[in-house]
Amino acid sequence: MIDPRFGRTEFIVLHDEERQELKVIDNRSVKNDAHGAGTATAQKIFELNPDVLITGNGPGETASGAL
């Protein structure tokens, strides 16, 4: 199931095609943030450097800029 809330998704799942492995990153630290959850999630994804991003409703304007 894909969370439609990009910034408040509880987990980020990475698939490594070469190794055929899944890696789960805990993103619950942004759950109670009043502001900036999208930007914080975008920063995590940026640091993970994936080739493709699949998301529910997609990041908002600020998070998109951070990516």
C-alpha cells in the first residue's frame, strides 16, 4: 500500500534491482511535525539517491524543490 501523504509516510521502501532486496527506512519521526514534514522526507529520499520515486499524491511544491 502506498501512503498518499508523501511527507507523512511512515516508511520509505527501497528496492535494489541488482540484489533483488527491499530496504525499509523508518520515517515516523516526522509524524508529529506541524510543518516541514514533506521537506524532511524529501531530504531523506535525496540522501538515499534512488533512480525512481513512486508516491501516492506526490510531494508538494517545497518538497519537490528539495528533491
